[in-house]
Amino acid sequence: MQGYLLIASEDAYERRDLERVRDIALQLRRLDHPVTVFLAQNAVLAARASARAGRLADLLNASVEVLADDFSLRERGIGSTALLAGVRSAAIGVVVERLAAGWKTIWK
């Protein structure tokens, strides 16, 4: 089955891009596709355990892999222990690997 990588980079509190990414990811999971959401730049702010509930919880509950760019986390002073349970810190190399493996990619 075709894998999908969705990349979000905008702050979820300033724009609705992450909501759109979440909706697309959930639709793809309902069709039984493997889906990864990669949070980069200001989108990593939504990955904090202290962030408003619901934005990423729906994805995690639907078995969508949620990764937060480790460089973006470091730039914003967010440690891996501050992440919402189920969100993993990952290097940008994951994106390169998924692209090389033929995953369809959407950058929102």
C-alpha cells in the first residue's frame, strides 16, 4: 500500500494548515494507507505535551506516525521529554528516506 508523508511547517496557532494536514492524514488512514506527519519549523510547537489537546491526539489515536524535526525542536528549546506521548523527535533524513522509498509527499 502506498505510504504518504505530510509535512507541516506553520504554527498551528497562527494558521489552520495543521488542521488540514490532520484531516488529510485521517482520510488516508481510513483508506488503510501508512501515513506519517512530519512537523518542522513552527509546527513543532503543537507537539508539546502542554499544547492544546486534540490537534495531534486524533492522529496518534488513528495510528498515524507523528514526527517532530529535531533541529526545529532544539531551535525552540523543546526537549524530547516535553513532547506529547506518541510524538517522536526525528532528523530531516526521515523525509529524504521516505522520498527515496517512493512515499507520496504533501508539504502544507
